[in-house]
Amino acid sequence: MRVAEGAAGKDGRTMSEDETRPEQVEPAARKTPENRRAFLRTAAWGGGIAGIGGLAGYAAHRFAKRQGGRASREAALGEEFKYDVSRFQKSDPSLLRYEEAERWPVAEAAGEPRNIAAGPAGGICVAGDGGIQKIDPEGGAGWVKQLRSAVYAVAMRPSGEILTGHRGEISVLDGGGAVRDVWSDFPEGFLPTGMDVWGGEVFVADAGNRVVLRIDGSGRTMGVIGQRDPGRNVRGFVVPSPYFTVRMAPDGLLRVTNPGAHRIEAFTVDGDFELAWGKASFAVEGFCGCCNPVSFDIFADGSFVTCEKGLPRVKLYDSHGEFTGLVAGPEAFPDYVKAANAGTPDSRGTGIYAAVDPTGDVVVLDPMGRNVRLMKRKETADA
Amino acid sequence: MSRARWIAVAAGILLAAGGPLCGVERFPPPEFTGGHVLPETTVPGPEPRTAGWVDVTVLLAGLVLAAWVSLKLRSRAAMVVLSLGALAYFGFWRRGCVCAIGSVQNVARGVADAEYAVPLAVAAFFVLPLVFALIWGRAFCAGVCPHGAIQDLVLVKPVKVPRWLDAGLRVVPWVYLGLAVLLAATGGLFIICKYDPFVGIFRMSGSRAMLLTGAGLLVLGMFVGRPYCRYLCPLGVLLGVSSRAAKWRPTVTPGACTQCRLCESACPFGALDYGSSEVPEQERLATERKRVLVMLLAAPVAVLGFGWLGGKAGLATTAWHPDGKLAALVAAGEKGELKGGIPDEVTAYRRQGARRDEVYARAAAVENRALPIGRVIGGLLGLVLAAKAGQAFFPKRSRDYQTDPEHCVSCTRCFSACPYELARRGIPIETPEEGKTMGEANEK
Amino acid sequence: MPENDGKLTRRGLLHSGMRGAGLLGFGGAAGFLAGREERSRTVWQIDPDKCIQCGLCATECVLEVSAVKCVHSHGMCGYCELCTGYFEPEPIALDEGAENQLCPTGAIERAFVEDPYYEYRIKEDLCVGCGKCVKGCNMFGNGSLYLQVRHDRCIDCNVCAIATACPSQAFRRVPATEPYLLRGKGDGEK
């Protein structure tokens, strides 16, 4: 039997010496490689076990951290990945000039609420996907009239007639809600999202075509206001989303929102641009986001109440555009704020709408909360 | 494309074009005076993947080859080449997915959930290795599984794991299997995929924890052969049980065994059975009877005990199920126990308008399903553990030196230790010095 | 294994029985399950109406760089000069300065089209799928930015890790022939 080479060589013994010995190799010759092997084995085992233990501990630590949900997630993505507008979602209580006096629910039959109008003869009309709802603040339940297409704008005439704006047409309803007339001679893409009545004329803010139409009492378009015309110093309306409002002010000039430009512009009924006010800012004095205000109304003294989306605020400005106070801040719309923070979209119907009723109170439509609130001026508020 | 597909595409186009006409409101974009054209959202499709049947064909070919190499060709070199090919294809090319180990979960879910359809390729990945194991032994493990291949690659200095430790650790994959099946069946949570240590290496990316675990296992695998296969792999235990019934399994000797003992330390995985030739027949029979007795006595206790435990585990798994998690968070929110803001799950459920009682009802449904499933799995696990206990305390030894019917992975390493094999290969034999095997002494 | 002949018969029979039962069982299970197979291939996708932009898309994907990216539906975009998906709330100036941008990786490109319209495009190689811009666009804008799984990057795992972690369960399987759940039903339409 040939002894493998190596052992003899390492030991220094010669082959001939080995051949004379019994087959059993001497213990001394085995010491070095055997011990080395044993050492390696122990080291490997120890290292392996330590390694596994360390890994297990680290993995458990990571796993436990993962279970933390939100906390671990923010640890994984840095601070710069957080979108946080919570500092704007609080308002200074000393700015509140109005308080809620009453609240009415929007009926299910009216569908998704879309707009609100306060009639010159009293009464509140809410427009929705399903039709309109009339609320009588004096008491008694209102009524709901279901119409065949969604209502995006509503206005009330002094005679009690109700005008409803639909995609492509305007309906004229009598005081009881029966349809008397339908005007449909409008350009393609007509989407009225704001209407006001003045004299016998109707001014319609057409968000689809981004212009204001001047319509006579029989539905004929008499003029177009606001079309882009650099020669007349008219920039044109930037309307990125279907929120576009027009109101006639006591000074005889039309006021129209220009949401993309974050301002309210004044036009003559013939379409001459006169002035504008408003600035883009998340602070309470400005209009937040990318396209605000979404709706507004004008008091008898020419001052404004405006509504914004994104940060749900209903604010007061004087006739020159100076901020004077709040009707309601984001705290008054907790559902809205929660939905906005949750990030699911609803780019239709998440505006807030306000109208001024003849007594100077403000009615606010909260579509997400499905309610209409009557806001009365606070006694202690300074003008 | 098939006709049905053409019709579907045409219908899709019509629907898409007719969308705006169907009253789906969309506010139009601005009118650009300069005639600016709006860019379209690109929709890159998924890569036309090698159809599932290609993977199944490669799997089948690999299994056939592995079985042939381990049973007929009897060549270690060939098995190495095959396993490297499998590592390259199933591991790095297909990035470890679909894999036979993960398919257990799909099948578990398919059995438990009548609405879940197991893809044909996945079902094939489940069945084929098991069928081959039933007939030809665990050829899958040696020649086709990329996890096994990568561990084989790093094995440099195999160390023998003490018997008691080995027996204890071999329980772990059964528990892992039970847990994985339970979670997959009750909620479709696939933990085998999530905690696979090697798939991160195949994909060259993954969470730090899993990459470190994979690397750690490979380092361990340098000394302890195939640590994942022996002590973690949930499919391995199923293959092992199937392989017990195999008609043809790898044999150390190509012919008869003369108990020359030269292969005793030839298996790096401790999967060589031997030793009963020194034990008198009486004693061997007594041991076998004791084992059966232990198993019979332990079985009912184990089944009931682990069945109960399994039921508890089943209930606990609802906390990991999305419905269960949501219900727990909603309940905590109502008790005011939520700290650090409202969790996203609660925000999402509120935004989607789900009602509280719906959430609780869904969680209760999950619990009701999980309880019996957990009990069944627990009971089965108990049965297995009783059998394992019997095996551990009264191990069966065979007279001939043969590959362990359950644990041998068909790697063919032990063949070169057998003098008869060497004779078959026509290799002149060198007898080794003490401490070395035939294989080591005769390494080329 | 040729051993004691008597033992072989009993054991052999037992083994044959086990083998037969195993084959029947596995084969039967496979056949039964395969019978339920969905005919078409499906891939993972996000339902943008359920997504709450929690940020897990960026961290949970098994790939180092997530396969989820922001996409822009230009037909829904307002082309605003002050885009709340592009600018931080209260930017210092309405320009492309990094300090004004919302996106932490600078993955949105702003291009002037004509007064006063700007176009915003996503640079996919820089986007990590965190959804911050989506939040800004949804909260104040039209919701034209949203997250989608990009299938030239997604490796279509058996069970998507992000889908498992998604708190709003916004992930679902869609046919591979129509692998996107787009908003706005196509772009460039008026």
C-alpha cells in the first residue's frame, strides 16, 4: 500500500524510514495538520453561528421596524419625500368673522352637489348631479327636482324662476321646479359653471370654452366677454378645471374668476377689461394651489366672499381686494381635509361654493360633507 | 394572435375611443393657439416573456437529465455542469421566478380558495419535481434547483453536523412549510417568496436584510453543506418524503455493497445510511418495534396538540392578512389607541367609503377560514413530528451503505468513494491515508 | 435495494403503494387546479383611484429601483404656470430652481408651451415612485399625475411585494394585453 505523499514530507521523515514502521502513522506526525483542521472547523462553526446569530438579530430588528407601519415608512424614505401642507390647514381663530347658525343636509336625490345660489327673493337653491334642491330658510322642508342631466350652475331670477346650467344647454324652471324653456343655442363644449342674473340679462361663465356669455332673456347670446384679445388688453381666462364663476357687482362691472391666474377680474358688460386683484399664495391672504378661487359672491357694499379648493377656505375681501377675514377655515371642513390628505382624487365636485343672500348672510355649500350652512356675521367682529 | 384576442383588442379600442361619448366627463385641456400636440402617455408592454411552457420544457429536460446522470451515467462532473446550467437559466436568467419552492404556495392557495386559478406553468413546477422524486429520487435538488446549485458551488470544507443538531434542525423546514401553506391558503401571503435568501442574489437587488441573509447562508454553506436545503427548504421535505417511495434512487455502489466502509465520510450532507451490519438482528428488530411504538403513542398526542396549536396560529395569521390588519387598526382607532397619526390603511378605507361593520365582517370571515385550515395543518405537522421523533430516537440503520431515502439529494459525490464505482470507471485505486476518503485520495 | 427478500416484498409493496398514491395525489391536484386556469396572462397594476400615495411603492419593490413610476395624463392637465405637482407650496419663484421643485429627485421637466401654458413631463429614469407630486396634483390640481407599474421594468413576481404592503389594496391583476389603468382614457383628445 502506498502511503500518500505529503505527510512524510511535512514531517521531515524520509520514505525509507516510513517503510520500516508499522502502517499506523505516529501521533506526532498527525499533530499539525489534524490540529489545524480542528482549529479551522471550530473557527468555521463559531464564525458561522455568530454570523447567523447576527443576521437573525439584524433581520428581526428590521422586521420589527417594518411592522411599525407609518413610522418605519418615514424612516425608509427621507423627510424630503413627505408632502406636508398641514401648517396651512389651520387658521387663526381671530380672523373668523362669521359663525354657523344653521345647517341643512343635501338630499340624496340631488346627487353630487355642484353649486349654490341664493335667490333675491330669499330661498337657497343647490345644484347637483341629480337635479336641484330648493331650501327655504324660514322653515319647512325644501323640495328636490330631479332633472335629466347634471346641473353645474344655478341662478334665481327676482320673479322666482330658476335657471339651471347643464352641459350644452340652460333650462328655465318656474318657481315650483317645472321646466318651462330650454336654451341650447350654444357653441360646442358649452359647460356653464357659473351664472348671474342682472336686469333681464343672464351672464354665464362657460368653463368649457373659457369665456363669459352675455345672454338675453330669451336665450340668445348677445355678446362674448373675456376672449383672449391682446389688443383689448384681455389676457384670456385660464380655466384648468371646471370652476369658473361670474357675478355682477353693485358698481355695474362684471366680476369673473380667472383661476389659473389666481385673481378676480372686472369687465364691462361689453367685454372691456377694467381691473383685477388677487395673488397666488398658500398664506391666508392669497389664493392657494394652482387654480383658485373656485367660486365667489359679492355683498351689497361691493366686498367679496371667495371659496377655494385644496385648502377649503371661505374668505372675505373688501371691494379693492384686501383680505379682511374668514367665514370658515379648513377646520370647518374636516372631511375635506381628510380626503385631501389621503390623496385620492376627485377633481370634480370638490370645490366649495358660497352665495350671499339678500340679508347679507353667507350660505356655504360643502359637497363632501353634503350640507349647506348658513353663516351669520359675528356680533363682536370688527369691520 | 388568436381570434378571441383580436376581438378583445378591437373592443378595447372601441371602448377607449367611445369613452368620452359615453358620458365619462373629462374637462378638456387648454386650446393651444400654436397647435401644440399633447404627448401621449407611453404604455410599454411587458416583455414578451418566454412562455411558461418554455420554462416547463427546460424543467422537464433538466429533470430527465438529472435523473439520468444520477442513476445511469453516474458522473459528478456531468451533474456539476447540469447544475451550473440550471443556476444560469432558472437562477440568473429567469431571476428565480417561477420556482418550484414557491409553487407550493400557489397550490396551497388554489386548494383553499375556489376562485384562485393556479397558472399552468406553476402547477407543472409543483408536480414535476415531486413526480420525479417519487420515481427517481431527488434529482431536482442536485441538477435543477438553482438554490441547491449555488450552495453546491460554495461548498469547500464540509463539516459534519452532530446527529442531535441535525435531527433538531430538520424540524424547521416542516414548520416553515406549515406556516407558508397556512398563510398562502388563508390570505394569499407568500412568505417563501418574500423571505427567499437567494433570489436577491439572482436579481442582483433586494432588501438589505435578505441580501445579508443570503450571503450569510452562502458563507455558512462553505462549511455546512447545503444549509438551506437541509434546514430551511419547505419543498425539500416534500421531496424527501416522496423520495422514500422512489423505485430507483442513487446508489453508492454500481453493483452490490460489501460494507467496505470506504464511503463512510463521503457525503457532505450526512445523507448516507449505514451501520446495521454490526447490530445483531434481534436488536435491530427491537429498535424498529420501539420506533413504531413511539410513533403510535406520540401520534395522537402530537396531532391533537399541534392541531390545537395550529388553530391558534391560524387565528394569529389574520393579523397579517390585509383585512385583519385593517380591522385591528380600525378597532384601535376607535379606542383611541392609535399613536402617531392615522395609519394609511384606515385613511384608505375611509376614503373608499367602506363601513365599519363591513370591515369587521371581512376580518371575521378570514378568521373563520383560518381556524380549520390551521388546525388541519397543525395536525399534519404533529403527525410528521411524531414520525420524526421516532426516527430521531430510534434511527433505522441499513446493512448496506446506501443513500438516505429521504435526505439524499442525488449529488453523486459519494460515488467516487466506492471502489466498485472506481473499478467501473476504469480508474486504478489508491487507498487513502487515515482521515481521507477514497474520493479525496483518488482526486485527479 | 436488493436486501432480504422477505423484507423487500413488504417494503416494496408499501413503497409502490406510496408511489401510486403520491402520483395520483399530485397529478390529480395539478389537473384539478389547472382546470381552473385563467386563459390570458395577467400582470400587476395600480388602480389610481384607490391609491393614497403612501410611499410604499418606492420602498417595497423587490427591485433596487422600483418599477412603479409616475405617469402624466396630458389630456387632463391644466398646463398651469403654477403647477402644484411641480412646485413646492410657496415656491420662492416660479422657475425651475431645485429649491422650488416638489420632486425630491428632480424628475419632472417643465417646458414653456405658449403664454400662459407650461407642459410637465416625467423623467422616468429619475422618478422613484414616491408619489409626492401625485399628492400635490390631486390635492390642488386636476389629478393628471398618478402612479402606475411600468411593465418595461416590472419583473411580474408571483406575488407583488408592493401589492402585499399596499394599505389601500390598490393593486390588482390586469390582462397583459391591456396592462395599464390609465386615467383620462388616452391623451390628446379634446
